[in-house]
Amino acid sequence: MWRQPKAVWAVAFASVVAFMGIGLVDPILKPIADNLDATPSQVSLLFTSYMVVMGLAMLITGVVSSRIGPKRTLLLGLVIIIAGAGLAGLSETVTEIVGWRALWGLGNALFIATALATIVSSARGSVAQAIILYEAALGVGIAVGPLVGGLLGSISWRGPFFGVSALMVVAVVVTAAMLPSTPPAARATTLADPFRALRHRGLFGVALTALLYNFGFFTLLAFTPFPLDMSAYGIGLIFFGWGVALAFTSVFAAPRLQRRFGTLPTLIVNLLLMTATLTAMAVWTDHKAVLAGCVVVAGLFIGVNNTLITETVMKAAPVERGVASAAYSFVRFGGAAVAPWLAGFLGERVNVHLPFWVGAAAVLLAAVVLLRTRAHLTGIDAEEPELDELTDEAVQSPRATRAERSGHRDTDEITHEVGHRDRDASERELAKSAKQRRPFGEGCRYPADQKQTRSAASQSGPERGVAE
């Protein structure tokens, strides 16, 4: 899994820096509030504006990427992040920072959605291994972000913003130099495609699960610094431990648990454990040691959830991966957008315990939704072919001559082909599970969904080829 082309490592490095932006502001929320005379709910809008714009922009990432190509989309996203982070560091009011964080969110959306598809299409190994590599970059970025934010934030709250801007300049150079040029997709994506994809019950159920789970996740991330009431460096160290735990389980624990127990059982148990952690934070909010410990422990469960939910989305929907990613991200970032502001508001108006109670309830509801969606997710644990094998086979196809002449295949074409193979594997697994009547809903797929899957499979047959 770790022997990858230079292009994959270039995108992975840029992903680390991009994901630093999520946790980077955590240690400086309280210093910003103190220096700019802002309330917790006002400062939490730094997360809300970032996530709202990111979620909405996910709807256009496929449209942009399919028209200008993945490499140009990645570079455009990075340049926008440089501008947003730098201008946030120059701001004089919370309102200005919130506005520039929104611009930052636009850049992050263009980059993150395209980076996932690029890594999946360019990496060696299976789709699951490619996603683990992507989640590893996410984990490292989330882990390093609070530490960098704490170190630079101890000097000035402006420091972390300028630090990200500088690192993104390096990411632009690395991406431009190491990632091969990629042409636009053969078939352009439309704005309506993500909404059509949400008609698939499996995708919609997983997206709704992610929305509720992210509500609890971002309640912890955005509100915990206020009851902790520590220095930027101290909070940075706590969330660094959280990020390390997240990175470890996303790369090492998640695949093992998935192989041992299956995707859905592992996800549901992790959601219940996350609920218990937020409940403990709600009960012992006044005890800083308990809060700090729960933050680190929560990272263990978040790492597993992030990896397996992302992989489930990539396998579950009978649509191209770019479309599935856009639809899923649009829904899930709704929870990430609302939670920070609502947590700050409830903490100000009621008490500091209530935000964690609400977060725990949201994550518990996520487990219920996923449990009720399980009948539409049969086949997600089916064995999958290697990505490089699919690439070699597709390049030899008579209809792959355009890609062969250019010396490479574009991201959407490869992910589209892999998606066809995943759906074929899902069909075989569905037939097998129907005979065995396995627990957790395997073999219990509704007739309507079987018809829908057969229809999707028939439309994605070999006669359509790689480049439609």
C-alpha cells in the first residue's frame, strides 16, 4: 500500500496541509474571542461558514473537475485556500475572519473532493487501500493542525493562518511538479447528478448517518476548547493526541476490525462508543482531565468511522464515485456546519453540559439510521479487484485508445470503471447472501432495490467501455 507513484504522494502531502485547516483554529478560538471581544457562538462561526460553503461547493466540484480536469481543479482549490487563510490572518474583526474562512471552505471543497478521486484512481492496490491512504493523510493533517495552531497561536492568533498559507504555497509547487496533466472527463458532470444519486437509499442512508455523526464530532471539536479554558499550546497538545489516535485507527485498526467483524457491525459499535464518550463529557464537563481524556479517546472511534463510512459510500451507490462523493459530502457537512454554532449558543444560553448531550443524542440517532439502512448496503464487504489490474485491463480495451494515446487515463474514467466492477461484485455478493440468510440484513434487500441494482448493473456493462 505504501509503494505508490509520486503523483499519489504529491496529492497526499497537499491533503495533509488541506486537512490541517480543520483543527488548526481549535487552539485559537478562545484567544480570538478574548482579543476581538467575541462570544463563543460568534467565534464558532469560523467552523460554520467554512463547513456551509464547503458542503454547498461539493455540488460543483464534479462539474468543475469534469470540465477543466482534476489537476487544474486541485491547483485552483489550493490557490483559493492560500488567499482565504492569508486574508483571515490580516483580519481585524471576527466577521472578517468568518468571511475569509468561507472562501477557505470553497478552496477546500474543490481540493478535497478531487483529491479523493485522484488518489483512488492513481494508487496501486485496492480501492480500500487507496481510501486508507487518503484517510491517513486526513489523520496526519488533523493531528498536526492543532499542534501547529497551538505553537503559532501561542505567539499570535494570526500565526496559524499565515502558517497554512505558506504551507499551501509548497503544496501548490509539489502538486504542479509531480502530478501529471489530466484532461477533462469524457462526459461532463451536471449539478443535478448528486441529487439524483441521493435517490439511492443506501447512499442517502449513509449520508444521513454521516450528517448526524459529524454533528457530534464537530460539537466536540469546536466547543470543547471553551470549557477546557487552557492556553492555545495546551489545547493544541490535547487535540494533537486526538489526531494521532484518529490517524492510528483509521490506518491500522479500521481494516482489521472490518475484516474481523464486517463494515456495518464495526460502524454501529463505534457510533455507540462515540455516544458513550460524548455522554461522559456531558456529565463531567467541569473536570478538565476527564474532558481532555475523552477528546483523545474519541479520536480512536472517529478514525474508524471516517475510514469505513467513506469506503461504504464509495462502494454503495450505483453511480460514478465523483458523483457519490459530492452527494455524500453535501449532506454530511450540514451536520458539521450547524453543530459548532449551536453548541456555542447552547453553552452560552443554557449551560456547558447541554452541547455534549445534544451531540451524544445525534450520534446515537446516527447508529439507528445506519441500522435501518443496512438492508440497502449488502455486498459492501465483497472482495474487490486491484486498481492497477483494472487500469491495465482497461488500457488494453479497444475503446481506450484516446487515453492510451495521451499516455494516461483521467480520474473520472478510472473511477467510473472501478465503480462498474464494484457493482458487479456487489451483485455476486447479493446472490450469495440471499442463500445464506446472514445476520445484519445481508440477503434482506428489498425487491425494489434488487431491481434497481440489476438496472444499474445492466447500464454499466462492458459494452459502455471505459471512456463513455
